[in-house]
Amino acid sequence: MFLRNHMRHAERSTSEEGVVCERKYVGAAALHDAALSLLSHHCLPDPSYPYGQIESIYFDDEWLSSFWEKANGDIFKRKVRVRWYPSGCPAGEGNIAAFLEIKDRNGATRSKRHVGFSADGALLNAGALEDAALTRMLYEQADKAGLSLPIGLTPTVSVRYHRHRFICPLTGTRVCLDSRIHSGRANFNRFADTSRLDADLAVCEAKSFAGDCWTWSDALARLGFRPRSFSKYGFFMEARLQ
């Protein structure tokens, strides 16, 4: 169901999300099941996308500007990625629904532009990140959507994880719990080691338009989750650069 709902948007679609307050809570991967039970008790499953896998390919320039904005703690940060939903879409099975996303963060608030398109499933799921076809795809889709991207962006790393989605019934806040987070591919032209890396973490994200407080966040803290500025892209980039 998760995939079928997204496939309905395979044709051209562009949206711009309003300014959202985003908070993240990070804990050890071993805490995932307890956190899932806690959120299932306090929140309702997302009616459209309750669970699924997510994979993204992140793009950066030759100076790794997007990574260093995060690493240096800049107030303004931008990430450019292509995202898709691998469940039920094995490599080599034709076109799949994908999304070009430009995510801007200014302090604790963020905004995102989201463009849907149809992409080669084999290229996304299994293509080498050095493949120039990925870069062409990025700029072609941005041009079709009328979005301006800086020149010189190329794929850096992929990130895949499993996500449970919830809605807080009291505030309408969107809540996600991510687990089994790993980076399966990296650009050989940028990194000496391109083998798979795993993050032994579980990450809870809460996104609202009002910066609400939640009773379940206190319960997460008692489990061992801590509020933290966390980026999956930044985490794996730092690990690979080290």
C-alpha cells in the first residue's frame, strides 16, 4: 500500500511545503522496539503511509558544501536528494516513482520543495553513484520543474532506512520512527571506501507547524532518546570522510 500510494504520483507533481518546526530524538538501535510500542500507544498510524522503506541519493558539489554546512553548524543548510520507496521495486523492473527534493533548514525550521517524476528503477536501486546518468537525471528533472540548482552537483552517498509514520491525535504533529539505517553505496570518485556502513541508531522525527510539546517526547527521554541535531547524510558523510 505504501508503494502503491506513491506510484499514483509518478506523473509530474510539484509541491512546496510550508515552514515546519522539526525536532529529532536519537537513541540506540536496541531501543527501537520500545519506542515503537510507546508511539503506537500515544499516536495513531499515518492513514496514508504507515510503514515502508525509504532510500535517497544525496548530491553535493566538489567542495561538499551541503555536508560542511551541517558539520560547521551553519544556521542555513540545504540538501538536494532524489528519494524513492524500494519496497516492491527490485532493480531491473522498469520505471518507478521518484522524487526530487530540495530541503532548506534555517535554525529549527525547515521548508522543502518536492517534485515527483518517473525514473529508471535499476539506475536508482543498483546504479553506481559515479554514473553520469544520475547527474543528468537530477538536472533534467529540476529544469522541467523550473527549479534552479547550482552547477556541479554529483551523487555522494545513498541512505536507506525503514520508517514507521504516526499522527499525534492531540496536535496533528507528524511523527516518524526510523530504524535499520544504512548507507549501501558511495561515489568511488570521492571516497576510498565505498562499502556498506550501518548506523546503530533509531531516530524519531516530529514535524509540526506550531512547535508543539508532546507528552510522548518525555517518555522517549526516559527510554534513552535524546534531543539532537541529526542528519543521516551528515552522519554517513562524516563516517566515510574519516
